[in-house]
Amino acid sequence: MRWKSHVRFGGSVINNPEISGLTMRPYLLTTIIMPIALVSNWNSITNNIKSYLIIMLLLETLLLAVFLVLDVLLFYIFFESILPPAWIFGKYSLSRDKLPNSGEPLKLKVPSYILKNICGWINHSCMVTSLKMRENKMGYRGSKSVVIDSYSTVKEQRVDGSYIGNRKLLPMLRCTLQGFEKNYQVRIPSNHLSSLRLYSTVTSGVANSQTGSYTLKPYFVTGFTDGEGSFIVRIRKNPKAKAGWSVETVFSLGLHKKDRMVLDLIQSFFGGVGSITYASKDTLHYRIASLQDLIHVVLPHFDKYPLNSQKRADYLLFKEIVLLIKNKEHLTIEGIQKIVNLRASINLGSSESLNEAFPNTVPVERPIIEDITLDDPYWFAGFASGEACFTVNIYKSKTKLGEAVQLKFDLAQHSRDSKLLTRLQNWLGFGSVNKHSQNAVMFTATKFSNFTEYLIPFFDKYQIIGVKYEDYQDLKKVAQLMEKKAHLTIEGLEEIRIIKAKMNRGRSQHDEE
């Protein structure tokens, strides 16, 4: 059986191509298999979908042309033309993602001189054995977090254009920064690096310069959120939206850039979801805004490990809004009104412009949090990591030296959380809760035995993290000096004065020097 026709390819005409019984089989197989291939990869290809479809259709066309033509020259041309789209298609099958760089300079990791001196290894390979700086001094490191199959993250220095496999078969990040000894303390823009050979495996842990490999406990994250977290709902007018309004829900934690390591740990705890970005020159925000991440990561955590501050009320209202969005109710004006009613009772309430746009708004009753549970010590460690202040006071007294030393531990909160601080006072068994300002209350502990018998043993076992850890360590040094009565001598008092000068705000000035 034969069919003859004229087939046009581009501007030329192929005369008398024939479809015989021999060519009919591959011809039909091609027309059947290519759609099947497209459908089978429907969920695998997530990037450049349009280009992928064009390449597949081009590949199918060229294959059909190979089976149609009878001219040897045309057969050769079409056969060779299959190779470029087939090669491009092969790149898609590797299932890897190209990773961007932050655009900032990278800091070099250098070999450890200590290990060289001990074992005599000259380390010509320049493999990184240790860092010549603390993890929390590394800054942004030119890296952005990438989630792999929602169970691990990449957090490494890398050059622009690095690749990582987005499947379990390829869990490798290419291009970790390396350098020779002579490059130590040299900052090199990552886009200028070209000779990189090291590979780094994906890890779900984040290095902690205080404790080595450190994994946060669930109630630690809850306690830290009680201190520093926010549940944000933004409602904006949007002509492109179906109801004329768009709704954004965000879980956010904001810290000074020196506490970047803390946000890295929390992001790792949540499986790498969300992003860490600069909100200002010195402030970083960790934000989770994806609806799926909120539903599957954030809500399950705070449902299982509930907040103890009045932020739990914000969370409960925030959760209702997220579920309304999940059910598509934000696509109707009635649903938007429900969200506005809930938003009016979160944090400081709705803005004036939103109240004017929705004059019929009736704020829902805000939940009152009465069941405060402080059974898990990691909650207090997390809360203190966010809110505590460790200070050393040197004040005039009638002692022999004319000055005395006092240790002080403070926790300040909005006045609406006075019950929380009172509950904390009862749980600890010491300290006092007093009005600090018109809208703030403060828990304070100053008795020396409170530190030596409880606070220092507690925070040695349940560590706080971040810059406050250094303040705690300095306070601990002063407490040890006081136990030895060193504060009663001129030399000891001067040593305490030097330690005090480097704490809290003084630490920033000292680091800059």
C-alpha cells in the first residue's frame, strides 16, 4: 500500500514522498509515542515549559520527516537535525536547577593552620578543613536557600550559575568556594571566579558556631516566635483579582543582621521553606508566604506546639484567613468581607483606608489566651533568645571600693502579656514583674543566687542562640568572678568593667573596632 503527495517543509516542496508499509510502522509509532511522552512528563518539567513543548514538537516533526523522505540528501539533513533538539531534551531529563547568587562578594574559606602545624600537612589541594571566622560573622555568604523535595536545603557559598539536582538521584551542589593560603582575607566577587572543583552534598542541618551541629527543638521555635514572630495579613485593592482585592498572608520573623544564623536555623527547622531577605540595612526578615507552606508547615507546627503569648490569638485569626483562602472564599466579595472582619482583630487592627473601603466591617471577637503552659524548658530558652537582656551594672555604693556589681536579667513584653510574665515568675520561683512604661511590663531578676542556682545552670543546659548567647557568656564570666570575690578587689572590678564594656550595644562598637 502506497500514498503519494506533495509535502511542504519551510519554503521548499518535497515531491512524491511515499508512505509504504515499511515506513508506516515508525510513522505511526512516532505520532503515538510523542503525546504519551508529553503526558508522562507532565509533572516532571516545572521550568521553561513553553520551550520544552516547542522542542518536543520540533523533534516529532523532524522524526516524521525522516520517515517520509526518500531522497538520501534530505534523509541525512533531517536525521542530523534531530540531534540538537534531542540534546536539549536530554538537559531537561537531568532534572536540575540553576541556582542564582546573592550578588554579594563571597568570603574565602581557608585551610586550618592549626591542623597544618600539628600534622605537617601542606594542604596543596586546598580542601577546606575549618573556617578562619565564626559562622555568625560570615554574613550573607552569597547564597540563597533552595529546597529539595521539601526535606532538605542547600546553604553554601556558591558562584552565580551553580547547579543542583532537584531529585533524590542528584543531591549535589556544584561550585563551593575554595582558595589558596595567599588569598586569606581577600573578598572576591563570586561572578569573577572560574576555576572551581569542589562539590558539597546537600544537608538539612545548619552549622552553629556555638554548639557545632545544632537542631532546634519545636518548643524553642514556638518560644522564639512568642518573642519575635508576626502573623501578617495584607489586603490590597487589585483590579486584576476576581473580587477586586488580593489577600497576602505571611509568617514573619525579624532580627538584626548579626543574628542571621538564628534565621538560618529556623528556616532549616521548617524544612527550608520561605526566604530570608533584608528589610533594611541592618534588619533581616525570614518570611513564609506560600499558601501551601503555610498550610502544610506553619499551621501544623503551631497547632501542635501552641504559642503562650497573646500572639496565639493573632495566630488563630490568621489561621482562619489562611483556611478561607484555601477554600477560595477570597475570590468573592463576601469572602473578602469575612477576611476583613478577621483582619480587624489582628495586631493593631485594620488601616483607615481599609475601614473606608469596607464600612460594614464588624471585627470578630478576639480570642483571650488563658491557658499558658510553660512545661517545656525549650520554650523558655527560645523566648529568652528573642526577648531576654543580660546586663551587668556597676553602681556607686558604700562598700570599701565605693562601687558594687549587680547582675540583671530582663524580659520586656506588651502590657497585654502581663499574665504571661506573671506565670513565668511563678514557674521560675523568683524575680518580679513591674510596669515598665504605659504599654509595657517587665520581668526582672537581680538576686545573685537567682543566677548561680538557676539561670546559669538552666541556660548551660538549654542554650539560647544568637548574639544574646555572647552576652550570656559574658554575664556568666562576671558571675564566676563574683563567686571568687574578685569584684571586691580593684583588679577584679576593673576586669568586670572591661567585660561589661563589650556587652550588648558595646559589643557592636567593639566588633567594628
